[in-house]
Amino acid sequence: MKRIGVLTGGGDVPGLNPCIKALVNRAIDEGYEVLGIRKGWGGLLYCNPDDPASVAHYIVPLDKQRVRTVDRTGGTFLHTSRTNPGKVRSHEVPDFLREAGAKEDDKGRFDFTPHVLRVLDKLGIDILTPIGGDDTLSYAERLYREGFHVVAIPKTMDNDVYGTDYCIGFSTAVTRSVEFIHQLRTSIGSHERIAVIELFGRNSGETSLLSSYLAGVDRAIISEVHFDPEKLARFLLEDKKRNPSNYAIVTISEGAQMIGGKVIEYGQADAYGHMKLGGIGQLTGEAIKKITGEDILNQQLSYLMRSGAPDSLDLMVAVNYANLAVTLIKRGASNRMVALRNGTYTSIPISTIMQGVKRVDVDELYDSENYRPRVRHVEGKPMFLY
């Protein structure tokens, strides 16, 4: 009997647990065994296949009873990490692997891919289904190049995996953002303030763009377009004066930059070279207050955007992606990522994610002069516009 391994990597999003449940149920019906790998790629890096206690800690046999109720909550019950076994810093090397003779790159990081392949072999896993964003899936593509079978599922609340119109988690993130923006209007309006609402979005500003578009806020700042705080402050002051309730709102992507400024990052870079983001909203609010003299309401939605159970669209896509992944596995496919393209479920070579970047189509969807969504021509566009 063939074995499928499933893991979740990177940030959690609503829809992961329903995806895992659907995959397990369908795979078992098709005659496969399924092993859950805890803590993303970290589970394969830190698992010692010669130590039963280590295997029990990182590897979870999955059956229908084990996943029966997991779809009722958000997040991932397998847990997650931003580990990259191909780029492990010295202090992250497991003790049992310190003498393994891994390759070291020019930045002092070690490649433990041979160990990961050994773990997969020892566990009897024949094919791996990683569920993640472009970072997580980039390592899956590496494993395929090493000869291991992979069928991947894209998820990220930023919806920025190249090659697919949709990633699990995005619809819920936008839904949550729109709901919170509308709820915040009560406080913003009561105190007659300018609100700066910071949303997740490292490289892609789609969450800021669509949330502002759907919630009808005054201005939107996205990652792709550097902005002038004085110009923005002037716009918001005008918006506030025109509003009978005397308030204004701007959404801003966490990865946005002022003209001549830089992305606000902090902490140590993760295994994929990313530092934590957050703070551009606060910085922008302080600049607007200094320029206008108006009181500011600053709000970071951040993790609230990815909290809780998925909305119906994410639930639909998560379950369908899982079923499609098992269909591909049953067909003997490898090196594939399930995807939505032009409204149709399909699959593409996983290497596609390395061939480009997915960003907001600024010319089509954004007014860079006035810092607003500009959606006029939707004919022929995918559901979420890009």
C-alpha cells in the first residue's frame, strides 16, 4: 500500500484543516495510507528516523477518525514552521545531525536535503503533498529535482503564488478585513478621526486593494506603489471634510513603502530570507498627524485576518484542491501543483512557481496618483481580478 505524506508550511490560514481532512478521507477510500508531518519542513529536518520517540513526535498516522472534526476550526492541527532544510543555520542543526557532513553554503547555512530524503525513505512515504506558499513550495520543487514525487497545494492569504489564480486562505482574509473595517467605522466616526488600517501583504498589495475596494474606504496604499505621505495626508483631510460623519480611512499593506523610505522590517531573517514586517501603518499615522494635526486611529489587523474558520469559498477550494491532489496521485502524476486558472481547476508543473512573481496589476486596477482602487474593466479577468 502506497503512503502519502502531508505537511503544512509557512503562515497558517483558514482552510488548511478542511483540506487535510478531505485529502485523508479521499486517499483512504482510494487505498492509500496517509502520514501527517508535524511542524512543516521542520518535522522532516528534526525527525530522527532511528529514534522511535522522535518519529512519534513528528509523524502522525492519519485516518478518518483522527481527522473527523478538524475541519471545524481554522489553522492547522499539524502545526507549521518556516523551516528550509536546504538552508539551516548552525544553531538550528539537530544534535544527532551535527556530524552528518552536510554541505555548507557561503552564508554558513547547511543543506540537509539528503537527511530529509532518508527520513522519507525510512517512513515509507512514496509521495509528498505539501500545502504552502511560494517559500514552502520552493523546497518541494527542490525535492522533486532530487527525484522525489510531489503533488503540492497552494495556500497563502496574500494570494501571491505564481501560476494559480487562487490560494487557500485569501477569501477569508479579505472577508475578515472587510468585516473589521466596517466595525471600526463606529469608533472612527464617533471620534471623528483618520484611521490607518494596516493589513498583511509582504510583496503583493491585493489584500489592501480588494479590502478597500469592497469596504468602500477612502484611500488604499499597496506594496507595489511607493507613496508620498504628504500627498496622502492631503487626500485624507479632504476626504474627512467631505464625509458628513467627519472621518476618513486608509488601508495600507504591511510591505508598503514611502517614497524615499524602506519596508519596515524587524527581527532575524527566516530560512527564506524574510524578516518580520509590521509598523508602516503606525509610522504613516504619525506622519499624517504631524502633517494635518488630526487625531489618528491606528489599527493593525494582522493575525486577525487569518484567524478562525474559513469562509465558504475557502472551504470549497480547500476541499476541491485536496480531491484534485489525490486524483493526480492516483493517476501517477508528480511534479504538479493543483491550481485554479481562468475559473477552472487544473494542475501545473510545480516549477512554475519559480518562473515569475504575482503582483497587483497596477495599470489595470490601481490609481497610483490618487491612491485608490480603480476597477473598471472586469470582463475576462479572474474572480479576484488578477
